[in-house]
Amino acid sequence: MSAPSPFRDLCFKLISSRYATVGRTVPSFRIAGEMERRKWKPFRALLDKKDRKIFDEMFSYSRLYNSAGVMACRPVVVHPILKSIIFEHYKQLRKINTSRRYEY
């Protein structure tokens, strides 16, 4: 019995992967984030039009923190995306809170 061919394994990976790139086993975080956004397309399609716009805006916050997402090195791409969204919302809430303190 012979050892499995590395060429055969490579061909299998290229054929079975929808987003195959030559020479890379893991897509860049930016590309992986875009792939994750596409996974949410069925959910987005069921939202009202005004909610779709808000959803798109919310999801775009993750792009602000792509460099931090790269350093997170998490196998589940949505985790740093969701953390980026939460972090941006937290910053906005703090800004609102500090501006309201000076109104009184």
C-alpha cells in the first residue's frame, strides 16, 4: 500500500473548497470576514429594508478592527467580528454617557 499522494490531497482541497486560493491554507482575515458576511445573507434577506441597512452598518464596524481580528487568531471568524461590533457600540455608548454628564 502506497502513501497518499500530496498532489491528490491538494486537488481534493482545491475542488472541495469554494474559496480556494493557491498557496494558502487559511484565507486572510479580511477575506474570511467577507465570507462570514455572505453566510449571514439569508438572515439579512428576512429583515425589513430599514433593518437591512442597520444590519449592514453594524456589520461594517468589524472592518474597522480588521488588524485586531488578524491578531486574535481564532478559528471561528464570527467571534472577532462580533467583538468588534460590541466594542464599537460600547465606545459609542460611553461617548453618549460622557456627553450627557455635562448637560446637567
